[in-house]
Amino acid sequence: MKKVIILLGIPGSGKGTQARLLAQHYGYAQISTGDLLRALENDAEAEATDKAKLVLMKQGKLVDDSLIYKLAFAEIKKQLNAGVGVVLDGAIRSVVQAQAYHDFFDKLNITNEVVAFEIQLTDEIGRKRMLSRKVCSVCGHIIPYTLQNETIFICSECGGELKVRHDDHPEIVEKRLRDQGNEVLAPIVKYYDDLGVLIRVDGSQAINDVDIEVCKHLEKL
Ligand code: AMP
């Protein structure tokens, strides 16, 4: 089994959900840069200069690469050193970042341990999903919008409070789709395709079906 699983997809494609499932199946650590940034926001001891960079996140823009590398590389190293594989969820959002991660893996001598999945979804479906989901403010569990779920405010996994994410509000969703939608994703996907490590899966399927497909691919590698 490859030690580094990269999940690529537009916002709303289900990267976070799939990363959580993979981490559970294989005992891997899920590393979500979005979660690391949100944790930083609530960390009283974090450096003020790092926190100041989070303003961009609230506007739906990408935060500085330097902050992403600082948070993600430290976490990846920590897990790999402990013998734990990693699932990178939304950690790579530009070709420049993809190259920097590649150089980082190269230094660790593990480029042959990397596999990347594109969870394919149209911007239109991504938009619908973002505008209708709720997320647990404690454990990050995501519940899709359904009429039944509309009146649920407590997380079934941990009892935490379910909230609409600040950046899931309509104007910000549009900004995120401009900055992180399929047009921006395409060259990143191509980068991994050119490396020969890319696998594409249809993200519009039910959560379980996407999971089964990803696992089948992984177990064949
Ligand atoms: P997510 O929870 O994955 O949707 O990420 C939430 C927000 O965190 C994004 O809209 C970006 O502002 C920021 N973010 C997460 N990962 C990255 C990254 N690799 N590069 C730049 N910004 C990121």
C-alpha cells in the first residue's frame, strides 16, 4: 500500500469525507490543510503572523503557500516518522504547491510511495453541495443537506454542534469555485498524470461507491 495518498477535487467534491473513510480503513492519518488552518485559528498559542494570514481563508481565497508548507510538511513528517501513512485532503491547490510537495517527498526519498486521486465533480454539483451542507464544529463530520437533516443540529459522531461553515455562504462559495474550481484543478491533475501516479474516480456517485472504487484501486497498486 502506498504511504502517501493525495486527494484532489474541487470544494464540495467529497475529498474530506473520502479522506476520513480511507484513514479509518487503513489506519492512516488524514491531513486536511483546511482543518489545520481552522485549528490554527482557534489556537491561542499560535503565532500572530500566521493567524493574520487566515484573513484570506475567510474571504474564500487561498492562503500563502509558506503557511501551508509549514503546517502540512510538519504533520506529514510526524506521521511518516511514526510509521503511519497519510491521506492528504485538499493539501495541494496549485501546480506550484504540487511541485513543492514533490520536492519535499523527493528529499524524504518517497516519491515512489505517492498516489493521487482526482475525485471528479462539476462546479455546478460542487456549488449545490457546498450551499447545503453542515459540518460538525468539533470533529469535522459533514452531513449533506436533506430535508430530514435540516432540523439536525447535533453531530451523530461526537455530539458536537453542527454549523454552516463560514466559507459555505453563497458569495464565498462563488469565489472558492473561481479560485479552486475545475479550471484551476485541471493543471494540477495534469501534473500528477504526467508523473504517472493519477487515478480518476467519479465523485458524483454515492459516498460508499466512491469509497469502494478508491479502495479497489489502492489495493491493486
Ligand atoms: P477546505 O476545508 O479544504 O475547503 O479549505 C478551506 C480553506 O482553507 C480554503 O478555501 C483555503 O482558503 C484554505 N486552504 C486549504 N488548503 C489550502 C492550500 N493547500 N493552499 C491554500 N489555501 C488552502
